[in-house]
Amino acid sequence: MSYPTTSSPQKSPTKIFQDKNFYIINFVTLMGILGGTLYNPVLPTIQHFYQVSEAQISWTSTLFQLPSALITPIFGILADTLGRKAILVPSLLIFAVGGVFSGLASNFTNHLEWRLLQGVGAASLEPLQVTIIGDLYRGKSLGIAMAFNASLIGMSGAIFPLLGGKLGEFDWRYTFLLAAIAIPVALLVITMLKLPKRQHHTHKFELKPYLRNTWSSINQRPVIGLLFAVISLFLLQTLCLTFIPFLVTEKFQTSEALNGVILASMSISLALVATQLGRLLRHISEIKLLKLSFLLFAIALLILPFVPNFWLLFIPMFLLGAAQGIALPTSQALLAGLAAQESRAGFMAVNMTILSWGQTLGPFLGSIAVMFWGIKGVFYASAVFSLISFAVFNYLLTTKVLSFTAKTIHISTPVSSLPPTPNAPPEFASVTIVQPPAIGQLFHPETNKTILLPENFELVTIGKPNPRIPPDVDISDLPNSGVVSRAHAQIRFDGEEYYIQDLGSANGTFINKYPLVPGIWYKLKSGLSFSLGRRNAVTFVFQLD
């Protein structure tokens, strides 16, 4: 993969908070979160109102998430072809209508039908708000905008359950009627949101190449591993949001307000741990953190049914929040880097679809577990699922070190059967000699040392001496080489381009401080810096001579 560059003018980061566009898009973000979290504390009350089972009431969550799992890519294509507002405004209005009428429904079937419609409106909100932020901002401004948006999601995830619990004490319907706020948000989008002018493309959109390019970027074992982590983590997250209120209501006869407090504690833990993620990443790699999150999920889910009193509930809730605070931003950050490819739009659409499938399957699979094993069985089964997910993710992200190091690529040169004629016209004077490709080299700025790569090779391994795979590039004599693994990274040459991959090293490989996903080949360009280990421990500049 390669990294995108831009030459567009960057807004000053300080001006973001003076930009009305920024606040409108964050209102859109809040609408999507409101539809998926506000009602969770009152699910037991809704169940009693409609006189349905715990398995049936979980369809309130499932049907809301289902459209996102099915039609998100379609909305992405439409937004690219018709324009952002042309999709965003109708989506907000559909979201509002579906939410209001699902709260006013007199029977359970109508309630579910309106929830499904509301889900159709919500399906485009999250991908569109991320896309529009990318349209509006660049460079540092983009980073600040994304960070603020992520913190807003974390804070609203804590506040909305509290608000939903309080509203439920008056009437559970209020948790759905608040969707009407999306109507004034739609009016703000129409009248005040200013987007960059769309570039009109003369080429016709072709679906088959679009799908083929997207599939080629996804059909890699580490990418499949990360997408598997996404679907598993979001499945566990929505399962917890749906069934924890039923468990605590059954065990401790909690009110809607207390259910909101319990769910909010998980979101607060998520936000607190997420703010410390930078410190954690100084010592633990992204892949190891994802593995840790599965173990935390398993421990917390196993503890929950055994908690003997209400106050001890906050221990597993903290662990659940910590698992999400570690895993969700880490997985999305890794995938965001992988999305910087030619098929970026399709790739991210698939990511959002996989995420939505996780959110949809959580309540659905939980409802099946309830029917067979009861409410406690949901959490036992989920703990087992988390451990299985850990094993699968570990298998998919275990990088195989290729053993055909330093093999030569034979580049043939054209041979002419006729010798050049000295007096021939210029067009027949000689054949064109194909120049050999430029030779790659690694420049180490700290020591001013240059390491030449072989002139014609297929693969070289970077590391330190070891009996299993002797490195082709031995860097054991460089400063800070202690952070470098024995088989740390590999560089591949296909006859035209150079690529680098991390081999699952202990301290990681980084390009522009972005961690490389083990097993993924990243394109190297002349002048690009990469480092082995964190904080630029051993840094090289790739050059072509």
C-alpha cells in the first residue's frame, strides 16, 4: 500500500472550533449515537409494555442495526455520485420519522417496522459524517477534527444511557421521540453546511472494477484478521448494551435510571482508557492490545453472572469499557491506514458494513442464547466466543516469514538480431536499451551510514543474527538495535517497485509514525522514512540510487 499526499491548503487547527460546519457534522454524529443507545436502559420496561420475551425485545436493537449491515456501501456510492447533502438530508428525515413513530406504536409489530425504517435513515449517518470531515479538513486540522469527533462519541455513549434512564422514569416513549431533533439538524445541513465543490469526473463509474479493486485490497490474511476483530468486538459491545439491563434487573430489581448508570459506567471506562491509549502504545504493540481486549471481554463476561451485589457490578463494567477503549480505536486506526489505497472508498465501506454486521448479530445471537440457556447463558456463551475470537485473531495475524530470502530476479534485456548500422537514419540507428531499475538503499541518519540493497533481488530480511533466519541486512551494530527483533521486517522488490512488511516484530515497524500491520506489504518511495521500534528508535530513509 502507499500513503496519500495532498497539496490542498490546510486550515489552521485553531479555526476548526470557529467553523459552523464542524458543529453541524458533530450534530449528525450525535443523531446516529442517540438512535442506538438512548433506549437501552428502558428495554425491560418496553418488554413489559408489549408483553414479549427477552428474545423478542432484542429485535428492537437488531432491526435498527440491520440496514447498516446491508446498504451502507450503496449509500457510499450514492454520496459519491449524487453528493453528500442529497443523501444526508433524506437520511436525517427518515431517521426522525422512524424514531418518532416507533415510540408512538401501539403494538410490537408496528414498533419493529418503524425501528427498521429508522435504521434505514441511520445507515448513512456514521459513514457520511466521517466522509464529510475528510472533505472539509486536511493535515493537523483533520487529526484534531477526528479526535474531537471520537471524544464526542465516547462522551455521548456515557451521557445518553443516563439520559435514557431518566426519561424512562417518566415514559419509555420519550427515548424514541427525541429522534425528532434530527429534523432541525436536517434544516441546518440544508441552509448552513458548506461543502467543497464537487469535482466532476468525465469517466463513467464501473461497478466491476470497483468491486475487483476493493476485493484485492481486502483479500489478504492480516486484513481479514482485522475485519474479523471488528465484527467480533462490535458484536460483543452491542450484546452487552442490550442484555446487561436484563441481567441486572433480574438479579437486583434495578430501575431504568440505575440501568442507565451501569451502562454509562462502561462508556466512562471506555473514554478513560482511550485517553491513555497513547501511553499504552509506547510499551505494547497495536496487535497485542487487540488480543488483550478479547481476554478482558472474556474475563468480564464470565464474572458478570456471578456478581453477588449491585456495587460489585462496576468491576466487570470497568473491564468491559477498558476492552472497548483499547480495541475499538486501535482496530479502526489500523484499518484507516490500510484504507489509503486506490480502492479506499470501497475498502472503508466494507469496514463499516462489517462493523454494522457485528452490531446487528450481537442482539440477534444473544436472543438465541436466551432461548436455550437463559439470561446468564448469554454471558457464558459470550465469554467462550471472546476466547475463540482471540484464538482466530491470533492465528490470522501470525505472520509467516517467507523463506526464499535474497533470491535473484532475472531481468532480461531485449536482444536485436540486427547490429546497429552507423549510417542508418536516426529512427533505425539502434535499438533502445532498457535501463535497469534504480538500486535501493537504506540511509541511517544517526550514524550517516548507508546500507546498499542487492542490485537484483526478490526479498531481503532485516534483523539481527539468529540460527533460524539469518538476516540479509544485519543492524545489530546500530544504536538502539536492542528494540529490533531477530526477524523484524522484510523488503521485497518485484522488478519495478520496492515494498516493506513487518514480520510481527515485538516493537513494530512504522512509516510516518503509523504502525504497519504485520503481513501487509507497504510501498516504499524514495525519500520515505521508516523506523524499527517505537519513537523512531532505529530510523532509515529509503533512497533510490
